[in-house]
Amino acid sequence: MTRVELTNNIAKATILDCIKHGIVKDGKVTIRGFGRFITRDKIERTGRNPKTGEPAVITARRVVKFKAYDPFKNQVNQGDTGYGRSNG
């Protein structure tokens, strides 16, 4: 692993750690121009085992949801990477 790869990996890990910490602490993280991570509580419900068809209880849990903001969605839909070249 080169120094550049190591630096990039550390930067990515730091960003992800900050996002995780914010979600755990506040239940939400907003990154302007990119999107918002929020937590959502799901209630307990009855589902089905797809293999056997038998009813199964799906326990209550907390999930993370991501909502992309319009500038980011527009870049994705236009294929613009923001680096002056497209992915096409």
C-alpha cells in the first residue's frame, strides 16, 4: 500500500466514523449538496419465511435511511462525476 492509498483510506475511515457518530448521537447527519442520513424506528410485524411460507415475527429495530439531495441526484442522472469527465 502506498502512502497516497494509506492517506485516502484514513480520510475515508475518518469521514465514515464522523457520519456513524452523528447518526448514533443525533439520529441524523446532513451533508449539504449530497444528502441526509436519518434513523427510523420500525415496529414489530409478522412476515413470512420465504422458504417455508410459515409466519415469522420480524422484530422491532432501528434502521438508517439515506435521502439524496437534488444537486447530487442531478449529477448522478447526468453522469457528471464532478472531475471533468463522464463515466460513459
